[in-house]
Amino acid sequence: MDALQAALNELHTFPLFSGYTRDELMYLCEGGRIQVTEHRDQLFSAGDPALSFGVVIYGAYKLCRPSPMGEDVIMHFSTPGDVVAAFIMGQPHPIYPISAVSMGNSRYLKIPQQNYLERWTKKPELILRIQSLLFQRMTILQDQKAFTKAPLNQKVAALLMQLLDRNTREEGMFLPLPLTRKEIADSLGASVESVIRVMSDWSKQGYIQTTGQQIEVCRPDKLIEILKIE
Amino acid sequence: MDALQAALNELHTFPLFSGYTRDELMYLCEGGRIQVTEHRDQLFSAGDPALSFGVVIYGAYKLCRPSPMGEDVIMHFSTPGDVVAAFIMGQPHPIYPISAVSMGNSRYLKIPQQNYLERWTKKPELILRIQSLLFQRMTILQDQKAFTKAPLNQKVAALLMQLLDRNTREEGMFLPLPLTRKEIADSLGASVESVIRVMSDWSKQGYIQTTGQQIEVCRPDKLIEILKIE
DNA sequence: CGCTCGGTTGATGCACATCAAAGGCTGTGG
DNA sequence: CCACAGCCTTTGATGTGCATCAACCGAGCG
């Protein structure tokens, strides 16, 4: 597997694996393979038996759940370095609680469940790092929950700033993933139209700028200001 | 410490510690002490440096965060067997991200951070169990997020059923913790008045019954029915 | 060329927040 | 023992943010 070998070289750069030797990585990921996905491809679907977990190498995936009303709700945006479905690998017959859908072209390192049980859990340091990723995810959910009563423009601002924080600010103010208004709406539990009304207003003000699905935040200070209005 | 010794006897009954011997528990909890709290006492406050974590022994605690608008949002209800603040113990100088407030009379086993770093993390099995608790908490948050677009009566029904599920159904249909309408509202991001309107309607229908802060669900089937209406 | 997908705009209506007022219950202090 | 304050609950009147519905446009694509 050429792609796999190439991917192993990238893994060092993720905090999850920092300090691991190439041999250790090969051992942990043995039997894994690189999955290349295009826009809207599914890695797996909510309800499927979970026979593998994985690491996002490149691009992004949205993790969705069908709501009681039928529409999808986006639970999380997974970007490079994020583990996916690792948290449920400990269960005897795990089921994916969410669907993973590719946003644009992306790459995913898919690893058999067995590796997790027999190799990953044997490394206490690794478990703690995964716990830390899990905790980050919970913190994001809590941050969002804190905004439930806030007006929509604050919710959108919070989401954009949260995604922006994954970049070092140096890389410019581009969001690290292609994002449609619908996806923002699905993540916030709002309607597309309302999100558009908020964001096209900001476009006119020059706070943000979008080319295709790439969103650039030109005036983060203004968005932060919006967050602070009580 | 008499209270501590007594508490150690109870710890076996929690899944977190099932299978541990008394000696192991003493080792893990050495230096800990039992904190007895009354209604609305605070264990700690959001923003404080986190020098200890703990386990809920009896009663319940609500974990809150101040929202951007000043009001509190309830992130989680912790009931016996739940660990509190364990997830942040790995950080060098952790800060409590939330406040913990007693609901009625409760008991909490407070354990120094050092124990976590030097003893708890040395037991892979224990880390995995804590990860499982963390995952449960995230799942609850996700379940709630899935209801953001649902009408208020569905949200309330979902919350009540979720809390009820912590009991075996045999123990009757009493919620395992004293709960005011305000707390339900703060947990759902709704207003007290709206929650009251939903619940007093159910009281009239005979679906639920409340004596003091104890809520009894008489017709869980009806609440589940409400959840299913799309 | 028709198709789907993403974005946009306007009109209408409703679920829920907000505001206001009041009664019960508990604890506390004079 | 009463007065008072704080908390919880309740009910009604009023207002509004946002969902919903409907329509249209441009771009990419087989």
C-alpha cells in the first residue's frame, strides 16, 4: 500500500501520535487502509455495525445523526488529526451512532476494530490522548449548548470562530473546511434561510467573504463583538 | 474517617468500581474525604483551579455554566456513581469549566488530583471505564442536540425519559433526583413559564404527578408517544 | 438542454419568550 | 408569634425571532 505508507509519514504531525516512531505507527495501524472519498461520500452510516474506526488524514467529514423529525443534525466536523468512532470500539458489538459524510475530497485511514482492542488500549498514553480528543468534542458540544438561548447571529458567529480556532491565526482567516449555509444550519438547528439572512448581512458589511464553499472571515473582531453583546 | 470508610463500602455497587477489592479502593481514594452538601451548596465554581475530582455517592449535583447572557445553563445532572471533573485532571493546571451545585442533600467523595495522576491513570481498566462515562455524557449531549428543532414538549419528554432511564424501571417511575421547573428550563434552554405550561398540561392529563420536587411519571407510554410524533 | 445544487429574497404565521401579577411554602429574625 | 424575604409555581396578555412557504437566479454537469 503506497497510500498507507505515505499517510504514516503524516501521522507524526498530529498531536495524537506525536513522539511515536514509524515502527510503532505501523504496528498500531497494521491492516488499515487509506480511504479516499469525494464530496458527499459516506464512510459509514448511523446504525451500521462498527467494525472499524479511523483517523482523518486530509479534508473534513461531517458527523450527522437523523433527528426525530427526519432531517439530519450535524454533531461534529472532523478535521485532520481527529479520530472517528474510536470511542465505541470498546463495546462488544458496537454500532455507529452517527453517519460520517465527506466534505469535498478527503482521506481517511480506516483501521480494524481488533487493532484498537489488542494494540491501542495496551498503550496507556494513547488512551489518555484519545480521552483528551473525546473531551474536546464534549467541550465543543457544551459550548454550543451554552448558546441555545442566544439569538441566531451569535450562534453563527460562535460556530465560525470555533472552526477558525482550529487554524493557527497565521494561516489567514479561512475556515479549514468547505461549508455550505445548509450545513451551518444543520449544525445549529436553524433553517437555511435564516442563516443566509445573517451571513449575507455580514457579507454586505464586509465581515466575511465567501468564494465557492470557502468562507473567509475578514473581520474576526466584529464577530467577537457580536458574541459579547448581551 | 468514619464516613469515608462507610462510603468505600458503597463504591463497589457502582459500575466504575465493580470488581475492585476494598484495598484497591482504599489505595485509589487515599487522602479523599466525604463532603456532605445541602440544597444549593456548591462543590466548586466554574473558573476555580481544579485541585480535586470526585465521585457522587448519594443524591445529585447539577453541573452548570454561565451562558453569554448571564443566566446559567445546566450541562449535566450527576447522580450516584458519576465521576466529576476527572476528565480535566490530566491537564497540568486544570480549571473547572463548570460549577457543581447540590440538589437536595447529597454526598460527594472528594479526591486529590495527585491520586488521579499517580494512581488512577496507572490502571488501564479504570481509564477505560472513565472514558466510557465520558462517552455516556457526550451521548446525552448529542441526544439533546438532536432535539434542538423539536417543539418544547418533545424536549421536556426526552429529558424526563432520559433521567428515568437511569433507574431500573422496576423502582417505579420516580425521577432519581429532585427537579424544579426552572432547572428543567435551564437544562433545555427554555423559559420557566413555557416548561410549566407543558408540564401542568400533562399533570391534568394524568401523565405525570409532582409532590414537592419529586416528579413521578405515571404514563411513560404517553410521553414516548409524544416523542414519536413527527 | 434540462438537471440538481447552492444561494437569495419576500410574505406570512406561529411557538415561545417576555412581562406582569399573584398565591403557596419555608425558613429566618425580631 | 408574626412579619418578611426568597423560592417555586401558576396564569394571562403581549410581542417577536425565526420557521415556513414560495419563488427565482446562477453555476456546474451529464
